[in-house]
Amino acid sequence: MTFLLPPVVPAALNHLLAQEPWARDKLSWHAGKTAVFDLGAAAVRLRVSADGLMESAPQETAASVTIRIKPADLPLILRDRERAFSYVKIEGDADFANAISQVSQSLRWDAEEDLAKLVGDIAAVRIVQGAKAAFETARTTQRKLAENAAEYFLEENPMLMRPQAVADFSAEVARLRDDVERLAKRIEKLEGGAK
């Protein structure tokens, strides 16, 4: 199923592309071609214009390249943009797909520059630094919370077991089972010899 993009999606992409002339040049070689990003339940169609910018493509437009993305892989793609294309399946024009890959790996939003136009340079720098600090604090807090919860469930209120403890316990159970089987055979042998 393909859905129409709200105008904000191509506009946001074009805003990033406008800041990177090399990216527009790379895409302009593929002017008129359509890329379909298939997310399973939905698909996004974008066409490259003559100036290397993106525009929504009508549904009846044939795809030059189709990039299939599993929704479950989206967090991996967002986390590691350099390896993003290793998580997708590509069908169609390999050269166009390669251009999209190179552009997507290198495009970065310069939030400071955009904010500076609204609030000035100094305020923009401080807002971005504050946002980065808040994000880092939230990430550190989440990691520490996960570590504390794991420690609590492993040590203080053991509801979980460490993998090595489970492996050691399994080895001990297997050893005990073997010892019991050997003992049962000895007993059987002794009972057979007593008759």
C-alpha cells in the first residue's frame, strides 16, 4: 500500500539537501527516477527532480529502485546509518540505490544553524548543547536504571540467574545423573552376582 506523503516530508528532505550541494549534484544525475521505500504496511514514493531535490511521486509512477525495509530493523538503521543499507533489500537500479545510500549516510541536520536563524547564534548554541546534555543524561539514567534492576534481580532478590550459574548448575545435574546411572548399574551387577 502506498500513501501520499504530507508535503512536510519532501520539504524536510529538501531542507537537508539544500545545505549540501554535493548531495544535490549526486542525485541530479538520477533526475526523473523514482525511489520506493517499502516498509511492509506502507510505502513512500519519492522522485528526484532536475535540481537534485525530492518530490512526492504519483502512485502510478514506476519505481526505478525499491528499497524494502523491515519495520523491526528501523532502530538498527537509525542507530548505525553507515550500515543502514545492509539491513534492507534493494531491487532495481543499483547505481541509483548507491547514490541514495551515499547521500543518506552523509546528510546531517544542523539544528544549530536552523535555530540561529530564529533565536540568534549564542542562544542556538546553548539550546543545542542543553538538548545534547539532556539526551546524554537521559541515556545515562536509563543505562544505570537497567544495571540497578539487573543487579537487584540477580543479587538481592534472585529472580534471575547469571548464564554461567545456569551452565554450572546444568553441568552438575548432568554429572549427578551419570553418577546415579553408574551406581544403578553397579547395584544391578551386585544383585545379579548374589543370586
